[in-house]
Amino acid sequence: MPAALAGSLVLAAITGAIRAMTVRVWVEASQALRQGTWITALLWVVSLDAHLGYDFQAEAQRIADGPRQDVGDPGTRAPSW
């Protein structure tokens, strides 16, 4: 699970950095303004798709790996507290 989280954070950093290059930021009347382009919107969709795809693959791998040996089946054991 920590590897999946780390991978998701790396993916977010990369796609965020790419999207940031498509946004214009300026100050007008003491107020910061920003404006994206159609490329920014497209990159948001690509980023969402990449995250969903990554999550799907990570979950598929978790299922393929089978149950963790150190925990057992939570449905058949009493809680440890």
C-alpha cells in the first residue's frame, strides 16, 4: 500500500507540473489572477484518467497478490483489541 501511495503522489506531482506550464498567472489591481487554456483543461482530464488507471492497476495487483499473511481473514477472526 505505501508503494501505491508513493506512486500516486509522484503521478500527481508530474501531471501537476505539466499542467502548471499551461497556466498564466498575473497581478492586476492588487489581486492575483490565473487563466488556463484548453490544453490545461485537457491535461486535467488526462490527469484524472491517469490517476484512475493507476488506482485500478494498483488494486488489481493487490488482489492478485492475495491476502496478507500477517493479518489473516478479517471476516473470520475476532478483532484483536
